[in-house]
Amino acid sequence: MSKTILLIEDEQALQKTIGERLSQEGYEVIPALDGEIGLKLAGTKKPDLILLDLILPKLQGLEVLKKLKENNETKEIPVAVLTNLEQIETVNKALELGATTYLVKANYSLEEVIGKVKQFFNQ
Amino acid sequence: MKPENILSQLNIFGQCKQYGISFWQCPQFLFLIMGLINIASSLTAWSIGNKFIDSPEAVILIVLSVTVILFIIAFIIVQSFDKLAQANRMKSEFISIVSHQLRSPLTNLKWALDFLTSGNGGMISEEKKVEYYKTLSENAERMGELIDNLLIVSRMEQGKIVLKKEMISLEELIRGLIHDFQPFATASNVKIKFKAEDKMPKIFADPYQVKLLVDNLLNNAIRYTKNGGMVEIGLSSRKEKLFFEIKDSGVGIPKEDQKYIFQKFFRAGNALKQQTQGSGLGLYIAKSVVASSGGKINFKSEEGKGSTFWFTLPIK
């Protein structure tokens, strides 16, 4: 069975690019355009990995992360933060809340991000 | 220290000009004044002390009052240092906010290009490719807009904007902008109504600046109005001024955020939730334009119900 990835990202352009590229690699991608929907879908769809942006409408990314980790149903789902925020306090906060990894979008190409996802599932 | 460095240190007026603050707030200038007062007061105290040697109280009094003056000047100097430090901090914040805002569209551009140019691009249809080209163009435009706004703000703050005033019809300008915004309004399912009094006089103003002002208010009104909403614009003349009003049925501005709404980079909490894009510069620019044109701008707003922004501009 293919692995499912929940992509919580409000930029439609990125939803499309990352989503389609992951689908090409054979992953099932569930899109969520805001924090609230993302949190809800995490509970109902139980994805194998969550890619989480931090600046999100309705519910901010760090809040989503906190709620995911507080809930017994979702706390085991690995969360990779994928954002353009790179202040050290934000990075530390995300890792403290239980993020598996923290990727700054500007530092990676699309292929490198896809590579990271593949690497994650191959471990 | 090289001789030319010493000379540049001595060029107090040049240095103060660089800071962009008045001489009475410029530390270098105040230090010079304080030094001169120090020398003058020592000489005065000495010569007065010589003459009135019989009355030590008078000497004490003079020395005390000179001390008080020096103390006040020192206080002003400390304050101006504080101002410079604050300006410096704002600059760092500015750079951090701007670079983050530029990074989002930049990532969109970069990754869309990655997608199109990678070998996997061959797997997508022509139709999809066109979608990606659209993404590229939209994001390039978004970056361009942000840079335009930043340049406007920077010019405004340096006082470098020269108003090119001419006789313009505000009514025509508004109608033109409504026409330009129609596709955006239709896409957002927002109706725009415009009502102007008969025979509106022309105003003597800079058309580029006024366009910027109305553009920002109209853009906000549509952007923050929920689906199926309405934006109503009114234009009337009041004494020597034109009165413009724009009312939306949008998300409104929470009470606690209202006092900051014209500040640079500030975005209301609910605006952030509704729309993660936005520079927080629009209303700051609008206020600066109105202020430099001799008018007034303000608003009333209720969260969840909508906002009404208004401004006045002098006719002559």
C-alpha cells in the first residue's frame, strides 16, 4: 500500500508543486490549506507523515503541532516542519514540541525535499 | 586613525545629516555644544570667582546652575542615543520581515521551476504546464509588488517623494480603479458600488499618490470581505475638501488592534488568520499619502461586521 502524506500548506502554488511531485513518486497526498483542516484530517486520515508549514490561516503551525502531539490518536505521526521561518527560537520550539525534522524551504530545492521524504520512508 | 578619518569625524553636520535626525537630537552636535559650554562655564566661573571672591555663595550658585544645564544636555544626548539604537533595531526587524516575505514567492518560483525543468516535467500535460507558468508569473508579480511597496515606504521615510500635483478628477480615478479591480472582486464574489455627488470639483493633487491611496483601500476592502459581500464607495464635497468613504462587510478590525492599524508592517490578528499573504504596508502608505497631501484619514470598524475607512483631500 502506498504511504500517505498530509501536506498542510496554505500557498496554493506549493500545494500543487509538492503534491504533484510526491504523487509522481507514488505517495498518496492529502492537501490541507489551513491549520484547522490539517488538524482534522490528521485525526481522520492517520497519514504516515505530515509536512507542516508554520504560517497558516485559522490555526498557526506550532499550535497544530502542539495539538497533534497532545492527542493520543495523532501523537505518533511523524511531523516534518517545512517553512521559511528560521529564527532559532522557532526551530527550537518546533523540535521541543516533537517535530521530527525542521526544513527551511529557501535552503532546499524541490528535489532535495522529495529526497528527504523518500529517505524518511526508507529508513 | 588616518587623517581623512579624523576629518570625517570632525564633519559633525555631515554625520548628523546621515542619521536623518535634527541637530538638537544628534549626539555629535550635542557633544560639541556641551564641550563649548564646559569651556565657557569654567572660564566664567573662574573670572566671576576672581571678581566676587568675597561671596562664595554666588560662585556655588553659578556652578550649580551650570551643572544643571550640563545635566539636561547630557540627558538629551542619552535620549538621542536611544533613538538611534531604536532606529537600528527597527532596521533589523525590517530586514527580517522583508526577507521572509520575499522568500515565500521566491520558494514558489524556485520549486515550480524545479518541477518544470526536472526530468519529471516530461510526465505532465501541456495544460498543467500552462498552470505552472501562471504560478511563475503570479509569484514574480507578487515579489515585484512587495518591492514596489518597500521602495515607496523607503522614499516616504527619507522625505524623497516630490509631489507632482495637477488638476485631477478623483471621481474618474476611482472609476478607473474599480474597473481594474473588477476581476479580483468577481473572483472574490464581492460587489462594488460607487456613489458620487453630482458635479464633483477637480482636486489639485499628485495623481500617482492618490491612486496609490485609493488602490490600497479598495484592495483591502475586497481582500478582507467574505464571499458574497459588498463594498460601497462614496464621494462627496465638504467645504474645501473632498470626502471619500469606503465601507465593506468584511472581517473588521479587532478592538485591541485598532490603534496599531496604520503602523508599518502591522497586520491585525484576524487578517493574519484570513489571509497569510500581505505586507502590512498598505495602510501605512495610505496614511503617509494623505498626510503629505494635507488631508485626514481614519476609520471605524467592528470585528465580524466590517470596516469603513474615510479620507479627505483638499480641493486646492
